[in-house]
Amino acid sequence: MHPAVNLLDSRTDMGDLGWIAYPKNGWEEIGEVDENFAPIHTYQVCNVMEQNQNNWLLTSWISNEGASRIFIELKFTLRDCNSLPGGLGTCKETFNMYYFESDNEDGRNIRENQYIKIDTIAADESFTELDLGDRVMKLNTEVRDVGPLTKKGFYLAFQDVGACIALVSVRVYYKKCPSVIRNLALFPDTITGADSSQLLEVSGSCVNHSVTDEPPKMHCSAEGEWLVPIGKCMCKAGYEEKNNTCQVCRPGFFKASPHSPSCSKCPPHSYTLEEASTSCLCEEHYFRRESDPPTMACTTPSPISSVKKSKITKNSISLSWQEPDRPNGIILEYEIKYFEKDQETSYTIIKSKETTVTADGLKPGSAYIFQIRARTAAGYGGFSRRFEIETIPVSVAASSDQSQIPIITLSLTVGVILLAVVVIGFLLSGRRCGYSKAKQDPEEEKMHFHNGHIKLPGVKTYIDPHTYEDPNQAVHEFAKEIEASCITIERVIGAGEFGEVCSGRLKLQGKREFPVAIKTLKVGYTEKQRRDFLGEASIMGQFDHPNIIHLEGVVTKSKPVMIVTEYMENGSLDTFLKKNDGQFTVIQLAEMLRGIASGMKYLSDMGYVHRDLAARNILINSNLVCKVSDFGLSRVLEDDPEAAYTTRGGKIPIRWTAPEAIAFGKFTSASDVWSYGIVMWEVMSYGERPYWEMTNQDVIKAVEEGYRLPSPMDCPVALYQLMLDCWQKDRNSRPKFDEIVSMLDKLIRNPSSLKTLVNASNSVSNLLVEHSPVGSSAYRSVGEWLEAIKMGRYTEIFMKNGYSSMDAVAQVTLEDESPCEKWSLTLHPLFPTGYQT
Ligand code: AMP
């Protein structure tokens, strides 16, 4: 950009310049054209032959526009006096230029002596006749500057004293340093200083999205040049410099600091979805410590790789490890996850601030898997690889006091070194869980998980007594030994698989006598029978819940061997309900169900899967409190008259068991939930037999095809819906016991919610509508229809009851109560799963 700003240019000004010339015979304006034949204002004077010339040409007022130094460029021709015949005495070859400052235009009447002389202007070139003959104009250019100016404007004056001059153009201008962006700072247009050698210091302002590093400055020279830049601006974080501007960093790029030169791609394992990012976020499971620069890749902490076994006993494993090399920040704590090998669904988490941990309450001679990870402010790192360590078997522990095992360093390279120990053979998979005794380091926090559910601290984990080689040891770990003399047997109340069940009284020292139930082991038992019999006590003794039958103790040191439990006056729930058909309010029944659900929640929290939950295995006391009982081991199903052998060889109570447990032996708390749904049905129908007289095979088939038990008579819709939920084919869709408890709590607290009942006739008609288009032309006879719904064998019952035609079946209405009732008890219709109340 040209640094000059014109204040006047006689060449480009096409109108009247308004200049004044005097005396009259002095300067005169002539019409001229320039070399391009453009019209120009030319003033000339040529009074060379006359004496005492004093001809003035005054410009009009020129504003200086704030400039304090202006430049005047004159273009003129001047005749060589030598070329003029006879004029030598008076002819001049110079003229004078003056200025007069004024703030306004009213300074026209100034006297000549008030003008200040700028200079005497002489020609570099003059011209002769010959030149004129060639029609070539020899133009002289002279530039003078004036300053400092102190007023707003000025007049110029040209004085001729007897020369032959043609003033072809007058240009008045000032110089400026033009606006410029240098080092991301904007320097504005700056008029040069008044002094020709002066440098004006100018401050720059940072462009958009930039910040000052050192304040930017430059110097404007009198010539209009920017000199000596000092300081600079920098694009702020998230922006980079491009073409003297700050451009935003695109998503996927970042600039952390103004000092970084440009946006950089996010480092490995990090990302940003935003523009103008100053850092990138770590991908899930990747971390960066706070002190790490944002240019650093996100990593998973160097995993903990060196773990040492420091002490192993039959029930505990102590480990120590080294802090990882690059932990991505200060390690706040370690998380140690462990579980019994192949039992990953039931695991324990210990949080420790130390690099050591002791997992106790373990089973003897069992392999445990340990994984450790560190937590920093950035979150958790990845788990270490799995370390497999075995506890000492009971037999080894007993034979030698081998509480200290030599320290063996486990490392990635060395691999797993298994202790050469005798492994106790225990096979009941799905029942093995860790058991933690609560003696813990205060720096540690221990949590148990089962099937992804957190087990609250303080809730113990069930331990399978089978893992004890010596059943006596297990039973004494979990059950108190009672002196036979403390027990008074009163009467026989039932028959168990191993012997009579009696009622009686227990008088413990310092306590008053109270009623108990006493299970006895019949004489002539085998060792296995004794083990299995006491196995129930070993299980029951681990539980402590108001809805779980409470174990008082065992008698093993004298015969008969006995298991003593709290006494449940009303015996087993199924018998009790059958005896008291229709005697309870819906709330009372719901409360019984709530108690059972609560006991089951406790069991599932402990990682215990019951496998044989049924009303016959619930005991009820005089306060109508229901308690879960019958905690057998393998014998639980042997002992249950309902249990049938499956094709897989196991004995399963088919009607109470979830399809996946029947088909694949997949017994879980979710399969217990299915059984609970059947118990609900039993309770709400006062001990009715689920699926009535249908054969086990038919039950399996019908359930597999999506049929479900219909609602019991007068059952609240909410409770039947809960049953249907428990019977979801997908076990993960079934409610959990804690959800069942809260649902029942809610219903009990709000009895009106139990008022809407499923009407039995309604449910039967629904079944017909849903799966068998009764009344439509699809079935010609009742027999055909029953065949279609796989109930052909009930045709005879239908006929006997007067339902011989499809019309008669279709006429079952809400008013038609009795046949429906009969139906629901004799026909055993099943409900399709799609049924919605
Ligand atoms: P079980 O061998 O546990 O199935 O017990 C057989 C029968 O004895 C049960 O069906 C009950 O009728 C009765 N029974 C068992 N335990 C108790 C108890 N704690 N209180 C009252 N009756 C019990």
C-alpha cells in the first residue's frame, strides 16, 4: 500500500481549483493536456522582459487531515533564460514557494510578508526553443516538505519574480504507516511523525482469539515504513495461526497452550468432538495422569504385574505387589477382585490403600483367581492379569503346621506356579462361593458380588460344606454342639428322609426353656447319610434371618444325632393353607409371600441357590411368619417326593423348576425366582397343586410352549402379574428377590392396590381368546380344539361337564361362574405368556 495520502492533486482535480493569482498580468491558468492528453490545471507566467515582477499564485485552503508533516511535489517546466532573446537582464530561472497555516479558510487576506517561505525552487531541467520545436516537455519534479504543522490547514503560495514558468501540477500529501497485522497484532494506520527522522512507537492490538505474549509494538518512520517490531500475540489455546489470523482447531485436534505453534491431532487413545479443544479426552478405560502433558497418549496404567504370595493358609491367601511404574497419578487405592476358580459370578472386592491384602474366609484346598487394579484421580486402571492361587487343603494343614508357604514370585514371564498340594475333590458347581470372615484391616473395604449384584458389606457369603473334607469340621464351624441332656423330646410331628422330626423343648444354660423342632438321624445310618444329614445344619447355621429357619444347634457327640431348630407351630405352609382354605385376607397372604421373598433375598445375597423352593419347604409359625427351610445338599432333591429324574439324570421338582434349570441344569437365584412364582401361586390358591394332575412331561412341554398357570381364584391382578413376571422365559427378565420384596411391600402398604382381582372366568375366556379361536370356524369340535391346545385327554371331562360343543365353550361368560370354577380346578388350563391382566 502506498504510504502517501494526497491532500491536493491539481492533476486529478477536474473542477475549479479556486486558486487566486495577482496581479492580473501575472500567473494565468491555461487549458493544457498532459502526455496522455488528459486535461490539466497548468498555471503559467512568463514576464521575463519586464522589471520587478512579483506575481503570486495562492492555492485554496488545504486541510492537513491531522498530519503534522506534509510534502509538496511540484511538476513544472522552466524556460532557459539563455534561450530568450534580449531578456537576459530581467529573466529569472527560479520561483519561490510559501505556506501560511490557519485553522480555517478565512485566511485569504493575509499579507505577503505573513507567508513563510518553504524554498526557492529551481529547475533541474530547463527547455529551449529546440525542445519546444520537438514538442517534448521537459518536466521538472521537486518535492519539499513542511513541518511540524500546528494548525488544521494551510495555504500554499508560489511567487514568480520574472521567470518563464509553467506549473503543471501541484500535489500535496502526507505519509502514513499503513494498517498492518504483524505477529498477530493489528497496527492501525499511523500518520508519520512531524520530524523527518522521528520514529513513532505504535502499540498493536491482538487479533481475534489471540492473546498477548509480550505487548506488541512497532515503529512508524517518517517515510511511512513500519520498523523494529517488538513483542507479539499468540493464538490462544484451541486456536492456531493461519494467514495472520487465529483459526479454530477442528474436532479431533487440540492446542493446549498459546505457546504451542499449531493444533495437533489428539494423541493415541484420546478424542475430542468439539472445536477449539484445548485437550483431548481419554477413551474409556484409558487414563492420563494430571501431571502428564495433554500431548501425551492416554494409556491404561502399567498393569500390576509382579504379585507375591506372602502367606497361604487353608482359609486365607495374603498377597503383596509393587506399585506400577507409571501409575498415571497418585494411587488412591487398589482394588483386589477375587473369586473361586470357575465361580466368577460370585466374587469379592477388597479395596486397600496398601500394596498388600489378605483374603480370608476361603475354602481349604481351593483355587482362587486374583486380579488387582489401581485407582488414581483419573479413575481405575485395567485389571492385572489373573493370578491363580490355591489355599492349603485341610489334610495338609492338619498334618503339618504349614501356615507359612515360601514366597513365590508370580510374574508374567514365570507364569502361574501352582502349589503342589492335594486338591479336595468337590464337585457341586454353582454352589461354591467364597466366605469371608469379617476380620479386616481398617484400611480395607470388602464387598461381595454375586451374579453382578453387590452384596452389602457384612452379608456373608455362603460356603458349601462339601468343601470340607471332614463334615464334622464344617458342622462345628457353623453349628453349636448341644448337650443331649438339654433337649426334651415331646412328640413326633413329621417324617424326614433321615428319621423322625419331633417337637420338644430346649433348655440352654442361663436361658429359659423354649420349644424346638428336633430332626433325628435314624439308627444304622451310613457315613454318607450322616454327612448329608449334618450338611443341612452346616448350611442352615450360616444363615441368620427372620425368614430363614433358625438353627439352634446339633447333637453329634451322642446318639441319636440331632439337628435342633426353632419350632414352627403351623408346620409346612402347603399343608397349613390346605387346612385353612379361604381363611386369610389377601393382605395376610401377601404378608406370607413377602416374608418368603425376604428370606429368599437374603439367601440370594449370600450366593445360596435353594433349588427346591416350594410351599412344602416353607414353615409357618403361630404368628403366620413364613420361613424358608429344607437346605439339603445333593439329597435335597432325593428327599423331595416331588423331585423327578430328568433326562440329564438329576432329580428335579419339575413343577417348581424354571425351564432352563430343567433343560440345562442352570440353577441360579433367577431359577429360584421362578420357583417363588409357583409358591405365590400355591399360596394364593391355598395349597393347590401347580398344574394339577398334568404329568411332568406335559408340564415341561406346555411351559416350553409358552403356557403359564392361570391366575388362582380371586387373586389380585398385581400378584398374578408378579407371578407371570417370575415365569418369564428369559431368566434375566425375571424380577430379583429384592425387587419382589419392595413390590410386595408397596402392595401391602397400599391395600387398595390389591382390590382388583383377576376373575377366574375372565382368565379362562382370555386363554380361549388368546390361543384358541373359540366360536370361530377354526375348530369344529371341542375335541379338536382341546387337541390343538394339547389337552386332548381332557375331552371326556369337558363332555361330562356339559361342554360338548364349541358354542357351549364359547358361552362361558363373566356371569357363568361355576363352570369356570370347575374348569379351573378340573381342566387345568394354562395361561399363555402373552397374557396381560
Ligand atoms: P423336613 O425333613 O425338613 O422336610 O421336615 C419334615 C416335616 O417336619 C415338615 O414338613 C414339617 O411338617 C415338620 N417340620 C420340620 N421342621 C419343623 C420345624 N422347625 N417346626 C415345625 N415343624 C417342622
